[in-house]
Amino acid sequence: MPDITRRRALTAVAAVAATASAATLVAPAASAAGHHTPTAPNAFDEVYKGRRIQGRAASGGGHHHEHGGGYEVFIDGVQLHVMRNADGTWISVVSHYDPVATPRAAARAAVDELQGAPLLPFPAN
């Protein structure tokens, strides 16, 4: 994976925030139209390609709580910021151009993209 620059990281955060804003605007309209809200994904804890990946309902609080739909994902104990799209797919800060069906798939895609590199904590500000 090429070195991530501050500009690329900020661009990624802006893209995630814009998508989250769009999802927030679409979600009430979908509810009003009688569409079913997707259920929360199942928790998981496994080793994938030598990395421990975990996912569970959010324990509360954090700055990005609303983006992950109340769900947290970790790679080797470091939080991977994930977001649920309006169509029910998931993206992460590592692989945000490749939506996947579940947070587990987002964690696996991030491990693949990291190619052995550690996931660094992503600052909230």
C-alpha cells in the first residue's frame, strides 16, 4: 500500500462524511416510504490471514458512532472506521471505494489492502 498522505487521509474522511450525510438524508425518506431498515450485523471474532478481526455492536459514545450504524470493527485491537451506506453495504476508511455486504467483509478487505502493515489509529480530528 502506498504511503498515505495527510491530503489523501483528509480526502477520504471528507468522502466518508459526505456519504454519511447523504445516507442520513435518504434514510428518513426510505422509512417514510415503508422500506425495511436493515438489521444489525452479527458479532464476529476470528483470525483472518494472521490478523485478529472483531466486530460487535458499538459500546457507545465515540465520535464516529453514527457512521458505523452502531457497529464497531477492530483489526488487532485497533478500530477500523466503517460506515453503512444507504443501500446497506459497508465501506471502511481503508477500502472505501469497494463496498461490501457486511462489516466482516469490510474487515477482511482492509486486511487484504494492508498487506501485513499495521492499522494505525485514525484521529477523530
